[in-house]
Amino acid sequence: MKDPLVTLSGIVKRFGDFTAVHRLDLEIAAGEFIAIMGPSGCGKTTTLRMIAGLEAPTEGQLRIGGRLMNDVPVHERDTPMVWQSLALFPFLNTRENVEFGLRMRGIGTAERRRRAVEWLERLEIREFAERSIDTLSGGQRQRVALARSLVTEPQILLLDEPLSALDAHLVIRMQGVLTRLQRELGITFVYVTHSQSEAFAMADRIVIMSGGRIVQTGRPREIYRTPECRFVAEFVGRNNILEGISRGDAIETPLGVFPAANLPAAGRRAILVIAADLVELSRTGSEGSIPCSLISEEFVGATVTLFLEAADGTELKVQLPERALGDLDLHAGGRFHLSWPDDVGHVLAEN
Amino acid sequence: MNRFALAFRLPIIVWQGLFFLGPLFFMIAMSFFLVKNYRMEEAFELKNWARMLTRGYVWDSYWYTLGMASLTTAAAAMLAFPAAWVLAFRVSEGVRRWAIFLLIIPFFTSYLVRTFSWYVILAESGVINAGLGAAALGPYTMLNTPFGTVVGYLTLTLPLVVILQTVSLANIDQNLVQAARNLGCPPARALFAVTLPLAKTGLIVAALFCFILSFGDFVAPYYLGGSKPPTLPILIVDTTKSGQQWPRAAVVAVMMMTTLFAIAATAIWLAYRKRVSA
């Protein structure tokens, strides 16, 4: 990467005996929308807070724009953050909240007001300028928080699960607002989330963390189609994970032998990952298909995930568009057969 | 209104009626009674009011009491704040709990005893003057002075003010303070820009308690302040003792109540007003 805006090298963060982040190396480019994703406690928020200066790294170096930031206090960093709780000031109205950062930079009243109102207009909340923030809806407050962070025209915006408190339909709208803003402003967004759909919908690049370490970095599609380890395969998407033993050109699993590429040497243990949306479902069996019984289904809008169980108890998932269900009778215990094309399996070497 | 809601409110309504509103109305009525031959007679005359409101010594007492209570409130708020700040932000939860417990302990002993114990410290031959004497300073007169009064008032109020301030500071959402710093606010400025506005309600309520307790206190000004001029509570006692003038004392009491109502109402309005000037 040429001239990264943010560089974390060998960053370690310990809280007493607990190590939240283990030797983390990460470069974030200028103008990049990067999502740091992982389950709670994986160190993603700690990493974000270290970039903001709210936590000091125990070891390692943090650079922003080439400058070593380890000892630069929070208020001198210009790394505004959108908080999970939004952290709007309840004793200030909407406009005054947005003006706060400008006031701290000693910008005059008239100029402050002009720039705040400009941002309120940009985020379509101009009409609430003089309103108390606790009269605003969740989505409106979200926009106030964004305006407050962006009004000082930073090079980088940190977002800590900003959409987690919003209703589903508002999340989609705010995702649109965020991606549009990021493109228009051309600044770096570092977005921390545990939500796969948010990360995949917005980010140019995704960093997956687990147990204080980065386990995979890549474009959303790479992460989705070619997980590099079992953790990512389980955390991202709906994947069927079959453990087995390599036979060189096929993998032997409890559910049968499946041809696959990129297998380790014969006799080594391996994992076959088949994305749920690539699995085919039929009422009647065919050569090599797996008989299953339906356990439950899950509707998320136009997509349906079916959870099935094979004879040996292995749980399998199938993801289908709702309209592809046709007149399938989806009662629990219903018998189906699963199969997948030979080339869709993704192999992980198990170590 | 729901019958159950009414039933639950009944005790407080009865209590307030019997022990607050009833006596208050009686006291107001009494301020219009007359005293003849050391006996109180029911009447509706403005003589007591006319007399008390036109006497210089009454107003001297009034302004003196108001001033001393205000001074004490300001002093208590400022003395308590650093302690409350440390207890709220710089010590562990456990230490804070112990500190609040220790701050409650003074209330276990009689306020009168605590006031008298100041004699040992503040007297001409007391601890402080002995210490100053060793450094060839003093002696300073501290008993029977306004200083003594303030020391007494603070004995009564300071622990309570520290507790109330600590609780209101400790309840601040620290995310908001961090958010301010994240937006470029240096730590010292964050105190004024965020911490104080957030703790405002609790800080004002603490100050209000301090004012109410000081304004109505008899013990400190009487034993440590020398009652020259007398504060309003001393004036009330003096008035009842000289010639059984309960109605005139009632006038002073109503003046005090009115003042406290006005100040409490203003304080509560300020405390709960949403906005602060930006």
C-alpha cells in the first residue's frame, strides 16, 4: 500500500492480565472504507479506541499520516468518532451539538453557525437545528452525530457500531447515507461492527478479528467466498462446514466423498466449506445427494434459510430465494435431498 | 383518578396536610393575632407586620442571615467540589463507597456536640491560636464572629454537599466526556464544557440543601457566631421570649418561608432547565 493514512504496527493492548489486542499490524489507506468486524470481545472496539487515542497501546506504534501518534492526546488527534451510544450532549440543541468541535477549535460564532447549518442541510436535518436532541428520533440523532463528527472536515472518521440501535429499515437508509458521504468526501472511514450485512454492504475492505488478532483481511467477496480459516467460515455468511480427510483429489467426510480442489496431501485432515446459497435442494434423491430432514426455516425478506439434519446428525443449511420455494411443503420433519456442484466446495487445511 | 392511585397518595396527602399545610396556615394566621397583657388573642390586624417590616434590626437580621447562608453555600460548593471530583473520578468504586459511609458518620453525633467541639479549636486559647502563638502570631478571635457562624454552618452542611456532589458527578455518562475530548476539547475545558452542565441538577440541589440548612440554623450562629446581629432563627427565639410576642415571631417565620420558597423554586427551575447557554 502506498502511503497509508493509518498504520498500526505491532500494536499490543493489555488491560491488567487481559490482552485485548495481540501484535496487530494493519495499514489503512487514505480514502478507504474499512470495516473491522468480529464477535464481541474480539478487540475491534479497542483497536478503534486506540486510533482515537482513547486507549494507549501497551506496545507497538500507531501512525497517522506518517506521524507517530502514541503520545498525542485525544483532543489533538482530529480523529472524530461516531459512538455506539451516539454520545450527543443533552444540554445542547442540535445545532450546538454540531458546532461543538468548531467551538473547541476557536472558530467564531458566525462561521461556526454557517458551517453547522451547512452540515445539517447536507444530512437533511436542517429543520431540527434549534430543537433539543431528545425530541429527535433515532435516525435523526444518528445524523446529528454524523454531522457533529464531520463538521471539522477530518481526514478520518471512526465509527463504533453506529447503526446497532436503529430499526432495520433505518439501518439500510443510513448505510446509503454513509457510503454516499464517504464517496463524496473521499476521507477514510474506519467502521467497527459485529454485523456482517453492514460491513459487506459498505466496506471496500474487511478486517475480521477474533481473540485480539486479525484472522483475515480482504474484499467483502473474498471474505465471503474464500474464508481462510474455520472461524471466518463460521462467522461470515451461512456456510456448511464438513470435516474430513483428504484423498488427494476428493475429501472423505461422514456424509460421503466429495471431489474438491486445493486439498492437502492425502491422509491429512481438511475442512470442506460449502456456502448455503450454493446448495441445491430437491424432493427426490439423485446420485451422491444427501438425504436430510427439515428442522426449521428462517425468513429474512426475500431470502429463506432452511436448517436440515442429515442421518448422522450433521446440521446443514440451504439458502434460497423465497420465490424458488414454489409449492414446497415446509413442515418440520419433511424429507429432502441436498447436493452441490463439484466445483463449489472451498477447502481449508485443518491444523 | 384511579382509586388505587388515590389510595397510595393518601398517606403523603394526609401527612403534608397535618404537619405542613395545617401548621403553615396556623402560623400565617397567627401573624395577624395580637398580644395583650402577655396573652395572645385571635385577631386580624396588620400591626405585627407593620411593626416588624419597618424595624431596621429585622432587616439587618434578614440581610445578614441571607448573606451568611449564601456565603456558606458558595464556600461549601467550592470546598466540596475538589473532594467530590476525586471521589467520583479518581478512586475505585469501593473507596467511593467507604468515603460516602465516612461522610455520613458525622450525622451520627448531635450537631450541637459537633458545634461545641469547635470551642476547643477556635477559642482564644484553642488549638489554632496555640499553634499560631508558637509561630509568634495571633491570637485571633474566631469565636463569636461571622467566621465562627460560617464554620458552624459548614459543620452542618459540608458532608452532605460532598455526598450529593459525588453522586451527581459519578452518575455522569463518561462517554460524553470522552466524546468532547474526541472533538478537540482539552481536559480542563471539558470540566466546564461537559462535566458541569451534565452534573448541573445534582450540584444545584446540593447547593440548595446547603442554603436551606444554613438559613434556618439556630445552633451555629448562636453558639459560634455570638448572635450580633442575630440571625432570623435567633430573632424568632428572642421575639417569643420577650413579651410572648409569638405573632411577631410568626411574621419573621413567614418572611423566612417566603424567602426559602422563592429560592428553592428558582433553584429547581435552574436545575431542571434543559438548556444551558452555549
